[in-house]
Amino acid sequence: MIGAGMRVKGDIAFSGVLRVQGDVLGNIACANDADGTVVVDGSGSVTGMLHAPHIVVRGRVAGPLHSSQSIDIQKGACVLGEAFYKEIDIHEGGVVEGMLVPTAPPASSEAPALPASSAPEREAPAGASRLARLGSGRLIVVTALLVVASAAAVWLARAPTAKAPREAAEAPAAAPPERSTPSPVSAPPAPRAVTEPPATVAAAEKQEPVVASNAVSSASEAGEVVAVQGVNPAKPAGVFLLVTREPTVLFRKKRQDGGDGKRVEVSQGRTISIAIARNEIIRVAEGRDLDIFYQGRKVPPRVVESGTWMSFVPQSSRATDEEK
């Protein structure tokens, strides 16, 4: 057990059951134990890879999960990374920010059925082979008769086709009315083919529910504030999660204040929660290799790289009930 308030830097190899209630900065792997289990409690935090047959997450993990058996993401858990598993169970309120990759099922050990089906053929008596030869000879005769009949039908069908051009040549006067009618009918579809694709593209653009990405261009050009709308009311509305992979500098201030406000420095490899009031805004001044999450929504990288000011708009449970 790694108790609450304890901090470990470095990789951990274990067997049996490992319970994490503190902070671990490193990879955790189960060595030579088919029933090994790692449990990250609600107060626990792991920044690194988890590799074990059974993984249970109740706290926070910033890294991939590799499980040969099962993964259990319980209520209030947050995983920032890919999950490789044979079986997975994500409870209501659990969040996984990454790809879910199921492993291939083990190959069946049952013997193929080909030898059983081929055995009777090898043991078949000689009389059966003679009957098969006679049957194949009859099949050839029937096939030859069908070919002759089809050739005769084709030859008979040539006579009406020879008469058809003569009848068409004798009545040339019926062609002009048919040529004049298609021109007014074929003209209207042309503008429809031009106007319909833009309408479908515009409708598809309206259906994209990404608020922050739609406001990036106008905010970066006019110096406005980008609103990051939360999507999970079960997560706290007064904090945002910051995952850094290089030294980072943030500035925070009240919306009505001028200047850059207060400077916040975060070292490399940190995963921290930063409290923020509703009337406060932040921006990233230094460091671009990082991720920002707010109520289950990840801020688009181009918003972070542009260095524009961001405000966080919470998603309340009452709002979700009204939308439903």
C-alpha cells in the first residue's frame, strides 16, 4: 500500500495486490502474477503507465492502462490515456479521455474438422467412384444440350433485330418531337445539384457541438475571451485539470481587470487541479505541450497554442435535465 499523503517518484514492480492512496510519478507493472491487481483509490493519483492483469481506478491516472484481463473505472475516476483490455466496466460518473482498445480473444484450441470430413472420402468403395464418373458424364451431355439450345435461341433472336432498324428508318418524322422535349426538362436539375451540397455542408457544421473550437478564429483576431463549456455536471465546476509535459506559465485575472493579472508557474510532468472563480479567465503564456480539461471537456490544442484568454462555463445538472 502507498498511503494517503505519500509521494513516490520512480517505477514500481509488484505482485499480488497494490493499493495506491497517495501520488505516484512513474510506471506501475505487475511482475509474473496472473491474478495481480492494482487499485487506485479516490485519493490516489498516478502519472505513468499501469500494466497489470486487473486494474481498478477510483482516483486519477494520467497515462495508458494495459490489462490482460479486466479494467474497472468506478464513479468519480478520471483516466487520461488509452485503455487496452479484455473486459472493461465503466460506471456512471467515470471518465476515460483516450481510446478504448479491446485485445483479440485467444485462439481456439479445438482441432479443425477437416480430417473428419475427409476420412469418409478416402474410405469410399470403388463402386461409388464409378457412379460418380457416370454422373459426371451425364452432366457433360446435359451441358452440351444447353449450349446448343442457347445458340439456337440467339440465332432466332437476330431476325427481329434486323427488322427493327428498317422500321426506325421508315419513320424519321417522330424523332424531332422527342429531341425538343428533353431540353426544357433537363435544364432545372442543374441549379439543384449546385445549391444542395452547400446546404448539407452548412447543416453538418451546425451539428458539431464543439463550443471552444468554433470561437477560436474570432477570439484570436479580435482579442476576445473563448468560452469553454463543461459537459459533465458530476465533475466540480470550480476547478480545471492541467497536465503538463514541459514547464508552463499561466496568467489568471478577473474578466474586468486589465493587464496579464497573476502569474502561475507549473513545473514539467505535473497533473494538478487549479481552482478558478466564475468571473476569472486564464491564458497560457509559456509551454504548449500540455492538456487542459474542464468538466470532461478537453480544450482544443489551437486554443492553448494561440495564448488567448479562456473562461470556464459550468454545465449544471438542471441544465441537462431541461435539455433532455
